[in-house]
Amino acid sequence: MAWSNPFRYQDENTRICWDYTFQITDQHLTPEQAHPMKFSYDVLGEQALERLDAISPAPRSALPRNSSRYAEKTNANADPGHDDSPLPRRDLYALLREHAEQDQILGRLWTEVNTVPAWVDWSQIARGQEVFYRYGGPILTGLAYQSLLGGMGANRVVETLARTGGFSPHAARRRLFETTQHLLQCTQSLRSIQPGGGGHASSIRVRLLHAAVRQRIMKLAQQRPEYYDVAKWGIPINDIDSIATIGTFSATLIWLSLPRQGIWLRQQEITDYIALFRYIGYLTGTPTEPFETPAKARMIMESLLLNEISPSETSKILANNVITCLEGQPPSYASRSFLEANARWLNGNELCDRLGLGRPGLYYWALVAGQCLFFTCICYFYRTFPYLDRRKIAALRKIFWAVIVENKHGLGEATVFDFKYIPDFHTKTDMANSEGTGLKHPGMERRNLKAFLVGCGILGIMGFCGCKVAIGLIRKIVSNLER
């Protein structure tokens, strides 16, 4: 939770932004410096996509099926004579690998992503992967409620997200799991993130998927300029947006999400974790200069927090859809009030008010406090003992993958990040109505309540013992004085 520090030094360079206080410097990115980056993007990725589309065109039936309002149009617009069996998914990574030697542009992209930069230290990357699982619970919590939900406050980015329909009420949960799958693949093992590994391949798939979304929205904007205001919002998924994405997965977690849950990483862990996401950014076509050092990563996070977060009406719709899609659903079975309490704990009341989130009662704040107490005790205890730390990391690698990817309540199977959330003139992301239709199960709320009560009990016992000791000392001092 964000606590204000009345003793913190403040001067003309102090900035307080969404309950986060920092000192602005001439190294921070200004809006004027960031503006050109709204119109620059991964050109090579888009050129490669055009080549792949020429080699293997996307099936015509890949129509906007992401918005529940227009889902019924999918079958009606399918190819004539199409049977009820699903079409095979087009794997752009496999196509790129197969045709890289036959096409100059594809060859350039293939060479780039398979060339390991000189600054990559594989032992450091492996340590960064371990950080993800060492603090797995609070990291996933931060990713869901701050990186994703809080990130909906970026009013330019949500205009792109809203046009894909990927955060419509019925699609948002799967979209969240797909993003998590990418992170799990990138951290599954060192081999996974190295060239040819699963995380390496999924990062390239995500890069080509972003190119497809960008290309589609720009084509629609050319046909109807009012569909997407390029001058106002910039090129979809531009360089500054990509930097912000990598930043929310790394810097935001380190300096916002985890501290607000009572967890502070060690300096070496910070350096390793930033290095991991710098390499992931390299694979996805993101400029890596802002992540050369932890100090630079923190400054870009602060700059974007100050200049880019300004919630709009679209921000409200998408943020509330994230809450609705998780309400009462496995694996957490969390109530809406508990989800909103998590969001407010991590993002602060000011931002959550602007996002139109509800104000939960004190009971749910206590549950979040219990959750933070649970995470803090578990994480600090296990990291103290290397043997237990290794066992926990190995176990969570299996558990997270099973729950998020393999479980029937998760994805069911690994996605290849095919282009299924397709922008269209008719695709619209509406705000869902919360009807409380999720599964009823005590889930993590009961665990958090127990942790909160145990914590209160321990504090009470410690306070009682402290008072007894203090009283005893006072009596002894008084007795000695009377003599």
C-alpha cells in the first residue's frame, strides 16, 4: 500500500504522481522527447509480417470473434462450404523459421532474433528468471492489478486495446492468461529463453502479433480516419508503448507493486530482473536502451507514470472489464470487492477513482493486508534458505504452468498467439455488468483472513509481552529509586 512519508525531503523537483513520489531530473524523459517515439515502431517486424502474409495468407474466417456483441457474425462470414471443424492455427514463428533462408527480409529478422547481443549474460538471465518465481505470488498479483489494470490508465494505449476486443467481458480473462503464458515460457528455464526455446519463440510470435494489430488498425484508419486518430494517439503499439509494456512487467513491479506488498528486492535481484526483461524487449522489437541499467529503467517508469497515465472513459471500461472477468473465477475465486481492494492497495485511491472502481469496505482491506502478510512471510522465509528457495522455485514453475496453461479453468492448452482479437469497424469493447455469476468458493479470501487474524494475534501477543516487560522494568526502576 502507498504510505505517504511526512519526513521525506521535498523541493521544486519533487513530483507526486498517483501516490508515488520521486525526484525529477534532466535524465527523465520529457513529453517532447517522447512524442517522436509515438510515431516510430518495429518496422522490420511489420515488413516480415507482410512477407509471411504473402506466403501464407490468414484464413478469411479469421474475423472479429472477440466481442460478444458480434460473435454471432463469425460463422456467417466464414468461407463457403466451410465445415464445423476448426481451422488449423497459423503459426507465424514456424513460417518465419521455414522461409527465413528464402526471403531477404525474413532472413534479416531471423538473424536478428537469433543473434545474442553482447550485453546478454546467460547466468544473469537465469538469475532473473528465478526472481520471477522467488516472489511468484506477489509478482502475479502485481501484474494483474497494477501492470495490467492500473496500466489501463494510459489513455492512448487503451484505444488500441479497445479496438482489438481482447478486453471485452468474455475475452479479457483468456487474454490475461495468454500474457501470463508468455511470461511463464520466458522464465520456464534458461533453455526456454535461448534461441530455439519456447520462450524465445513465443516472444517472436508476440512481436509478429503486435505487427498484425498495428497493420490492421492502420489500414482501417486509412479507410475511415475517424476510426483511429493517429495524430492524437500515435501509431498503434509504437516504441513508447512497447517500452511501457516492458517497464510495467519489470520496473513497475520492482519499485511499486512489490514494495506496496511489503517486499523489497535485493540489489542483485533488481539488476538481474531488469536484464531479463531487457532481453525479452530485444526479442519483441522494443528499444532496449531504457533498460540498460536499473537506474534508467526506474527513470523511464517514472517518466511514463507522470506523462502517460491519464484515465479516459475507455480506461474505465477496460479496467472494470478486468475486474468482472476475474470475479468469482478460478483459481482465486475472489469476490469483486476483494479484487477492487487489491487494485486500490496497489494503485492508490486517486487512480482507482479515476478508473471508476468501487470502494470496498474495511473487511476487504483487511483481507488484502492478510494477503500481503502471507506473501511477505513466505517470500522472506524461503529466500533465507537456499535449499528451500531452490525447491520453491522448481515447484512454482510446475504449478503456475499447470494452473494457467494446462488446467481446464485456464487456457486448456498453450496458445501460439495467433491473430484472434482482430480490429474491425464493428468491434466494440463495452463495459460488462457484474452479475455475480462466478463460481462460489472461499478460495484465497479465507486464507488471507486467516493470515490477517494470525498476524493480529501475533502482534497482540508481542504487544502484551512488550507491555509486561516494560511494566516490569518500570516497577524495578521505581523500586530501586525508593531504596
